[in-house]
Amino acid sequence: MMNLSIAEENYIKSIYKLEEEGQEAVTTNALANELDTKPASVTDMAKKLKEKQLISYEKYQGINLTSEGKKAALSIIRRHRLWECFLVDKLSFSWEEVHELAEELEHVRSEKLINRLSDFLGNPQIDPHGDPIPDALGKMGKPRVQTPLHKAKAKRLEVVAVSDKSTALLEFLNAKGIRLGTQLDVIERYEFDNSIELKIRNQPAFTISEQVSKNIMVKPI
Amino acid sequence: MMNLSIAEENYIKSIYKLEEEGQEAVTTNALANELDTKPASVTDMAKKLKEKQLISYEKYQGINLTSEGKKAALSIIRRHRLWECFLVDKLSFSWEEVHELAEELEHVRSEKLINRLSDFLGNPQIDPHGDPIPDALGKMGKPRVQTPLHKAKAKRLEVVAVSDKSTALLEFLNAKGIRLGTQLDVIERYEFDNSIELKIRNQPAFTISEQVSKNIMVKPI
DNA sequence: ACTTTTATTTAGATTTACCTAAACTTTATT
DNA sequence: AATAAAGTTTAGGTAAATCTAAATAAAAGT
Ligand SMILES: [Mn+2]
Ligand SMILES: [Mn+2]
Ligand SMILES: [Mn+2]
Ligand SMILES: [Mn+2]
């Protein structure tokens, strides 16, 4: 596997993410938006990554990772999520603080370092946001059947992941007492704005917007 | 303190190192050599760092860090050495493996991260090569009176640091059983090539070159 | 089918961090 | 003091990663 620049790694990771979110072919605009850059820059980089055989790309046809590209993406994601575990488990950061830091730490490329880190952490399977961690060979468990709260049918649910890692959302969840493993009772669903009234065991009920519930992944208990 | 690029940080750190080694003003050539780059590139960067007020520099007169520059250098060195401690103490790397990795990790700039890391490690005072670690305020203990083995007078000595961090030297020292804290008996000094015959407690005596002894810092016991 | 809107690409610049080759200073040697 | 050698800077260029503005293609509306 060849050496990628930090910029190239960030592109690969974002392409992986958008593909995972369902995009058949990742569009120039979607990538520009995800990476907070301009479409023209994406087109430039697309040519370069195609040259390196990490993506398939034809003018106006969007982008897809090749199997080489997927391998690279999984390796970067593994680093990212292990560093997040380290920060939370060992340095007592909270889940809304670690994404930005891991965004930088993930670019230190050393197999040996990352495998030792994994051992040191007890080879964790999920990161602080509930996302699965690829193993040293790039295997990432099952695709994880993620039901977002706004589509869940059961009344009693457990939080298994959050899909948006922004500080804004995570701080909101902190304030409401929602974290990984939290058990929720759905009291009411309001059709008007798709808001949901929730209750956590000994606490008073509260309401969250659809925007929020879309980003909370749950499983029935 | 402004934001420095990785390249700028590496320059600042190298200037600090060369100043520490005694250079009144750091020369263009010395820096180019230290950073494995070309003198013309050093001149370019010198202009930029002067602009940012991190160094004082006049054409043909060499380079010196300003107090701002020193502050920046100490912060980078703190990060470098704490990561080295982490790698050795927590991930069981050996001392010859950690310099290159720390060379990358040091560029993740977060006060909070580095202070938590320091706490996590028990606020160590010296790194795996015997070098002192600046505290959060940039204080670095005493300048440490480092006697290189080739100049030491006493017969019984303890290894307190190594000044060259190359894998080559450190692996050589590993092979000879020399590490931090090792106690050495000087058996003989050969005037011809300044080689030194040494003995470590239960082991057979062996001889090291001046090249090596220059890089082993000792104190009498 | 034609037109408007949206998405994407190209053309041409910019910034950072390098480089080589040539010019210029400083220092050392006759 | 004059010349040679060594060190340093300038001039001009390259590659990566970005940008804006203009051109072109695809999609959506009528
Ligand atoms: Mn990143
Ligand atoms: Mn995460
Ligand atoms: Mn470095
Ligand atoms: Mn060190």
C-alpha cells in the first residue's frame, strides 16, 4: 500500500463515509460539503486518487472506492477510532471532545503503533460513539443494523451509537443524560413535527426534535 | 501564540537543539544539515520565521530564537518527549523506536491533550533517552550538567542520558547492555584512538569507540 | 422539446515548502 | 592584500493542495 498524504487520507475517509451512508456514487458536491472544501478542489483530487487507483471515477459520474481504496479507508478508520478510545478510556476526555483530536492522530501511520495501542486498550470493538473498530486485517464486524430513533418501533430502547459526532449534538445529549447504553422509554411521538417525548428511568420526561432523533441509533430491549 | 505549520515546528525545534549544543548563532548550513534539507530552503524559511518574530535573523549573520521562539520550541519538545514516554512506558516500545514516531505525534497541538497525557504518565521528568521534559509552563528543570563519557574523570559512572537518538547508536547500546541507569566501570582509556574499555557488573569487559563514548552522558557514583 | 437550474469541470492563480544553479559575502590561505 | 575556498543568498522553478470565475454538462421544469 502506497503512502498517502494527509489530504488524500481525509478524502478517502470521507468517500468511505458517504458510500456507507448509501450514496451509490459519491458526488463532487457531497464530498466538497463533507470536507468543507470547494467542488473544483474535489475534481482535482479525484483525478489524483484515480491515478493512484484508490477510486474509480469518470467525469460527471461520481466517485467510488476501489478495493484498494476501501482497504486504505478501513485502516484510517481503525486508527481514528482507536485513538478516540484511548482519549476517552485513558485520558478521560468526553465523547464530544475526541473527534477533532482523532482527526489529527489518525494520520500517524504506523502499523506497530496502532496494533500496540489496540492491545493496550484491550482490543476494543466499538469506539466512544458506538462505531465498530476494524481489526488489524481491515475486518469490521457486521455492518451493524442501525435503527435511528425516529424510525424505531419498540417503546423501550437502548442507545447503541450516535451518527453525528459534532460537539453540538454530543453536548446536547450530555445535557439530556443520553449516552451509549442509556435506556429510553418512548412516551409519545408527535406527528406534527416528528418530535419524540422520552423518559430516562428516574428523570422527568423531555422532548427531542426529529433532527436529534435521526442521529441516535437504538436497539429494542 | 500563533499557529505553526509542521515544517515551521521542525525548524524551531532544530534551531533550539543547535543553540543548546553551543552554537552562538545557528548557521544556515548547520540547520540544513540537521533538517536534511538544502541551505537555500533554510534561507527561505528563515525569512518567514523572522516575519513571525520567532527568530532573529540578519543576512549572513545566522539565526537565534527570540523568547517567543524559545517558548514555542519548549512546547514542541514537551510534546515530543511525553509521547516518547507514552510509547515506552505504556506501549512497551524500546528506546530506539520512539524518536521517529514522536517526531510525528509531537505535531498534534492540544494543550489539553498533552497535559492529560502528562498526568496519565505520572508527570515524568525525563524521557526514555534521559532528556528533561519541560513542564506545562515551559520550564525545563536545570540545564542538566551532562558529562559525556569520553570526558568523564571518575572510574565508576552511571549512564544518565544519550545525546544521539539514532536507531543505529541505540541498538548498539542495547547490544552492549547499556541503558539509562546502567553502572559502568572504566577499565582503560586508550590514548591512540580514544577508545574506552568498559565493564558492566557481571559481564565481560568490552571496548567502545570515541564516537560512541561522546554520546553517552554519565555522572559519577 | 426547450429552457432554466444545478452540478461539475476547466482555466488560471495562490501559498507553502521544497529544489538547482548562479551570484554574492565572508573567511581562510597564500 | 590578493586570491581561493567555503558559506549564504537570490533567481527561477516544481509539486501539492487549495481557490475563484468561466465554461460545459446533466437534471429538472414547463
Ligand atoms: Mn483527519
Ligand atoms: Mn468516533
Ligand atoms: Mn517533527
Ligand atoms: Mn528523546
